[in-house]
Amino acid sequence: MLSPADIPSPQPSPTPSGRSPLCRAAGLGLAGLARLLAGASVRWIASQPDTCQRVYFANHTSHLDALVVWSSLPQSVREMTRPVAAKDYWSRGFVRRWLAEEVFDAILIDRTDIKVHQSPVDLMIREAGQTHSLIVFPEGGRSVSGEVGEFKSGLYYLAKKRPDIELIPVHIDNLNRVLPRGEFLPVPLLSCISFGPPMWLERGEAKLDFLARARRAVLAMKD
């Protein structure tokens, strides 16, 4: 594990999102609606909800994933947690853009215009500051088969650049059947959101070894 000397010095905290009462009310309403539609039961395995800074990383099966993981957190934690989402999807149309930017306070990643000096990881770190937690999907896209795909390198670089942040594996079960790929309207079904024990990047751990370990941590909560 990393020693305290390896942890970077604090950076300025981000300013509050300043969401209006309307946006906060909309967030509460959508969180309740998401839990109702998904019938989501929530399990915390060897961890507990906490407002400390974390990266929640989950398998990706549905457009509802970010909303349901976000809504599964207690309100005090949810207020400090920002989903990371694809800009090309969530900027399409006024309603989606309003939900992403004003209600969820999401960090939108432009997957079509990635620049060397403006990487998605650097954007996430800057937007998280020293206060906000993140919800990320290391597969990079939704699974067609329902199986958890190989993790891309973003989670590794997040862990390497911010070794002080807890990494919490999250397994989403059955949500791909609630809103299957290509469908617009959700179908109410029972799903389960499982939050696992925290993990960190270990000293000298290779990228591929870490990503494989993180993927196993998500799969371990499947049953």
C-alpha cells in the first residue's frame, strides 16, 4: 500500500454546485423514480456509506446505470457524488442536458475529442477537487451480452494520480433487463446494487494487474 508520503498535497476544494431548489427537488424525485422502476435493493458488503471522497466504479449495462447507482446512495452522500457520463449521449436534447448538468451535476466526457493535455482523467480529477466523489464505468461502454467486459485504463490512472481516494467496486445486477440496449422506455423489474469493500492501487502494481483485480472485485459481488 502507499505510504502517507506518496499522497499528494491537498488542492483547492471545488466551489459548491449551487443547484437551485428546483434542481434539488428534481434530483430527489428522479432518485425515487429510479428506485421504483428498477426495484433496486442495495447491499453494502464490508463497507458503509460515507461522505469521504471515493470513486465508485461499476459494470455498465444500461443508460439507467449512473442514475440508479447515484440514487442508491444516501442523500448526504449523493449530494457530494458526481456521475461521469458520455457527453455525446447526455448533451443530446434539452432535457438530457438539463438533467446531466443541473440535476445530477454530472461530469460529461467528450469521447470524440480527446486531447493529450486535456485527458478525461485530468478533467475528472479537476472537477472532483478535494470534495466530490465520482461514479465511473471502467468498461467504457455498455455491455451487449450482460457480461462484465475488460476494464479500460482510466480507472488505473485515476488511482495513480489520486492514491488517497477510496475505490469502491459496485456490481449492478439485472438493470440491463430494466432498460435494454436500444430501448427507450424502462420495464419495471427487480435489480440489485452491491457496494463492496474499498481498494487502492498497490505500490508497484502494474496497470493490467490492477485493472484485472478491480474487475474481479466487481464480479465478486455478483452472487
